[in-house]
Amino acid sequence: MKSTYINKNDRNAFKKHRINNEIRVPEVRLLDSNGALIGIRSRNDALRMAELRNLDLVEISPTAKPPVCKITDYGKFLYEVQKKEKNQKKSQTQQLLKEIRFKWRTDTHDFNFKLKHARNFIEDGNKVKASVIFRGRELTHNEIGKELLEKFIAEMSDIAKVDQNFRLDGRNMSVILSPQKVTKKPSTVTKSENPKLEKNEEKAE
């Protein structure tokens, strides 16, 4: 039977899959190296078939009755499993909450500067918490802060939606925005969808 070398960093791999003599069940549902079903075979027959091919017998579905095993190169099999798991993790983007802070009265330059950062955060798939900080008696005129946040929401409306509406917490007023899916408008077809018809029309001209 093939001697399989597993990197020391992959020691936990054996917890996921039993291979070769670690498989103790009397019979298995056997797949070949291409995934095609061979059928139900005794454990010993399956091990013998794997050995003749200089490959491993890998248990890929231990809870099935009988367990499903595959004749394959375990090193290659493990690499493909790890590659698949890595791709799945990449596709599951972690959404973070980023915060943008404004003063009670924020000038246009500062507003646009922070707006640009907020748009970048949203485009990266994160949520954005926009907060207005009040100091002293500014809190008695919190409508100015609300107007600022309303302007912020309007400027972000093409790529973001309100996830949590206005909230006054102590001396801070905030709103939380999250990314919205932008659906692309179908392109307008100006020419005939039939290429042959177009050629005929060109000749007619």
C-alpha cells in the first residue's frame, strides 16, 4: 500500500478522515479515483484494490451506511479539501462596523473627506456608523446634527441603505448604514439581434 506523507502542520487531517488500516468497518461503498461508484466491497477487498493501484483508501463519508470510501492519493485529496475550504473562507467576507465622526458644525471640505472614506468602507462590504459629536450647549440644537446626518444619508443613498435609524446616545447622535445591492440596468440593444439580418440590411443600403 502507498506510504502517505502528511506535513506535520496537517496532523489534524487524520481527525477528519480515516485512511487505509484505520478503517475498521467490515464493508464500504467504494468509489474509484475519478469518483465513479464501484459498489459495496469488503474492507479487505477495498484495501487490496487501493494497494494494487499504489493509492490510499480514504473514508470520505463515515456516517453513511455502509461508509463511503474512495481510492485516491491522500496527499492530493487533502490538498483539494484544504483548497476548497480556503476558497469558502474567502467568499465569506467578514462585515465590520466602521465609524465616521462629525463635529456639530462640519465644513464642506471635512464633510467630503469623511464621505469619501465612508464610501470606501461601504464598497468594501462593511457597515458604517456616522456620528455627530455634541459639546456643551450644542446638544440643545441637535436638529443641526440631524440635518448633517440626513445629508450624509442622501450622499450615500446610491450604494448604502439605513440599517439603524437616528439614535441619540448621550452627546452623540448616530445612524448606521449598510451596503445595498446595486442591480445593473440591462443595456439597450440598438442593433438587430440577428447578425444575418444586419448583414442583409447593410447590403440593401
